[in-house]
Amino acid sequence: MIAKPTYTGRSRNQTVGFVDTYNPSVGMYKLQFNPFDKTPKYKQIVQSVITDIERGVLKKGDQLPSISELSVEYYLARDTVEKAYRELRERGYITSVQGKGYYIQTNDTNKLKVLLIFNKLSSYKKLIYYAFINALGDRATVDLQIHHYNARHFKDIIEKNLGKYNYYVVMPHFTQELDKANYMDVLEMIPANELVLLDKDIPDLSGNCLSVFQNFEKDIFNALETAQDLLNRYKRMVLILPSDGNYPDEIARGFRSFCIVHDKQFAVKENAMDEALEASTAYVTVEETDLAELVKKVRQSSFLLGREIGLISFNETTLKDLLGITVITTDFEHMGRTAATLLLDKQRVKVKNPFYMIRRGSL
């Protein structure tokens, strides 16, 4: 006999609980639901059931409340509950038996489902990706999508996939400041315990999510500080930072701060094509094409690389190692491994990724 459902509380700051005795093996089962949460109500039902399966509260064969009972208990439209149960059925979590109700279909919850959303594909993103999936091993399946710095595209990705994954791992780099409100609203749609930020932290988010990030402004400044003994020979510094590359503004701010503190002449330029080399100048390049252009110009000049002209490049590669190019770089593989390890441990902390300078002959 089915017991009458009862409430466990309905204050604004509490979730609403559903108590039932549908199956003796389940005991007192509480469906977590918060009517004041911005997350769509059907997705709250979906996530509550999935979470309880993962926790072992619900096991294969256990019966769920009927659509009518959930509708009455939480003042929901039947369509809302039907939509939630339909998604759970499509994803293989539950099954329906005509005339009897809905039952848990699977205990296969060992594998987490992770949606990884990058801003773009690059050799550095591949390092993060492979480190991430290797650290997760067979404990998770990972799908990859790219938002291409576009907040609208990012919104489409989340709206189509919200509630379908255990975790959403996002690189929150977007093109324009005008996009900020848009992507912030979208990030707020993702439950904090399911959101993982990579490469860039967003302190303004209301929830406490996992974040493995770079602090671009401080990282650049501190990395240059560690090479001050070498940079003393250069009176002027030039940062080559293309405006169409969607790079964080913090890179230029950190560079300027270092030059001002150490009383150096400085400039920020779009590219190296029109640059006329000057003695006692150290260049910092972000893109490989500008690095190659400057190396070519130095070789065609009478200047000595690492003496009269200095070169620093962003991000380590094997080729830069072979060419003897000094780099300032984050540890991309460390970022991927750290995010995966903390995700598996269900930690919601903020971790700054290592950033450092590798000294070579070009400086």
C-alpha cells in the first residue's frame, strides 16, 4: 500500500522533500526539489533522481513516485513531471511498466558523464584535454564542444545539455565585454556542484564551484620578475599582442605593470611584421607567427639574440626548446590532471595553476 506523501519543509532557504514508502528496499526516499531555484523544475527532478542513483539511495528495481503524485505534491504541471521522466527514460536511468509505474533501470553509475566546453582548439588545449581524460580514466565519459568565444553559442550548448551530464567543464573566455551579462547568466544556470571552470576563474559567480585557473595579470608580472637579472640589460620592452586573437586583457596589464615598476620604455603592438628592431629591446610574443617573424628579423640583422635583442614567447613547445627560446608558460597538463582529480574527489575549491619562466639563450 502506498503511503500518503508528506512535506519535509517549504521555507525559502530549504529544499522541499518528498517522503514515501514505495518500496521497502528504498526506505524513506526524499526527492530534492527547490521551487525557488532558477534551474528548470523538470531538470531538478532529473538531477535529483540521477544523484540518488549515484549515491546508492536508489537501486535497480526501485519504484519512483507516480506522475500524479509528484504533480500534486509539488504543485507542478503534469507536463513538467512527464518531461523529466521522459528524459530519464531516454537516458536509460528509468523504465516504465504499464499500469504499475516507473522503476530504476540501471545501477551503472560508476561512469560520470562530463561535458568539456573549450573556447577553441589548439595544441595547448589538446594537452589539457588528453591530461584530463587520462586522469579520469575509465571512471568517466567525456564529450567535447567548442563555443568559439561566442556567448550565444555557449548558451545554446548549455540549454541543449543542461541536466544531461554530471559535470560541465568550461573555459569561460569570450570575445567582448558586451557578452559578459550573457555568459554570466548562462553559467549561473549550471548548478555550482556541477560546474568546473578551467583556465580562468570568475569571482562574481554566486555559487562555489571548482576552478583551476590562471591569474593572467599576476602570472605575467611575477614571471618577468623572476628574470629581472636578465631583463636589466634591456631598456625597452615590446609586447606583441594581436587584438583579434581574443586574448585576456590581463596579459597587457601585467606586462605594463612590470615595465612601469622597473622604469622601462614599453609598447604593445598588433604584430611583428612592421617592427624595426632596436638595440636593447626585449620582445614578448603571444603567437607563433610573430615569434617566427622576429627570429627571422634578428637573423637578418647584426644584432645578437640574447644580448642586444631579447625574445620571450608564451607557452612551451618542443620546437621552442630546440630553438633555445625563453618561454613564460602555464603547465597545461597539470591543469587537466588537477581538474580531473578534484572533480573525482567532488571538491569545490579554487586552485591556481603553476605558471613560470623557462630560461634559455634568447634572453
